[in-house]
Amino acid sequence: MFRVDIDSDLCSGFGSCVDDAPEIFRLDDSGTAALLVPETDDKRVLKAAVDCPMAAIAVFDAESGELVS
């Protein structure tokens, strides 16, 4: 299980996270990424974190709290 955090100060609203995992991410009214679910077992969150051009997405192991991506 993964816990996902978005640093809204870094997010510029490119939307690659929404393209990678639309069930987990959306762009809010201000155009920045927001989470639809804070925890998931969907590995696409790892791709979304890697693909984020602003490095605004951090993925942690939900149980240990260790940074995964």
C-alpha cells in the first residue's frame, strides 16, 4: 500500500499525474494536482511521481512511512 503526498507549492499543473493515474489524481479548480484517494495499492502512482516534471509527488510505503519514489 502506498501513501501519496503532493507538494502544492511545487505543482505547476502539467497534469502528467492525471494522465498516468486518473483514478488517483485530478487537477483542482486552481489547476494544481489533488488526490482523489490518499492511499492506494495502484503502482501507477510510482510512474506519476517519476513523470512529474516538478517533482511535486512523493510516494511512501503506507506501513513503514519510507519514501518509495
